[in-house]
Amino acid sequence: MAEPSLFCQVNTSATGPAETAKKHVPVITVPSVIKVGQPFTVNIKVGEAPHVMENGHFIQFIDLYSGHIYISRVDFTAELNKPEATVTIVLPHEGKRLLRAFSRCNLHGIWEGKKEIDVAK
Ligand SMILES: [Fe+2]
């Protein structure tokens, strides 16, 4: 059953119900050292706990941003995917950046996970 209130906002672990958040907030993993202009991988897994991928209830996509700058989208198909993606990105400026990942569940709305990174020279 869809939860209408979850569709009125971007949900986070701070705002969404804890049990629902555990299955929906994207978890971002990056290398410990990130260099300006050098490709690196970003792994995004939806939820600390596994989310189902059934026809009636599944993660539709993950979007990745650096701050407010769009980087990537990965779409998923019910039954045929796990809600996890690895993308290779390049950041052209040094300094602290906030990677933001958004997942969308067809029944539980959009969820945001964040990871601050330091892009070194
Ligand atoms: Fe869900």
C-alpha cells in the first residue's frame, strides 16, 4: 500500500519513519582518496536493509548529484535488478563536495542519502 504522505517531500533518515528509511535511504560508498580530474567509482546501494524488487513494489531509479549538479541516473526493472549501482565519475574542482543520491520507490516515494567527500589536488 502506497503511503501518500511520503510523496509530498524528499524523505531522509531524519524525516521518514525509521523502519521505512532503513530500506530506502541510498547508501553511498566512495574511495578514501579522491583526486581532481581523476575518475573514481561511486557505489550506491538502496537501503541498509534490502528493499524488495517485486512487480508491485520496487525501486524505480537512483539519481546522483554533486551538490545541486546532476551527474547520473540508473533505472531499474522489477524482478530483474537489485537496487544498487556503481558509476564512474570525475570531479573537476578541488574541495569539499556533497554527493547526494535519490532513490524512488513506487510505493514509498523519493529518499535522499548524502556523503561528504574531499576532492584533493
Ligand atoms: Fe519501498
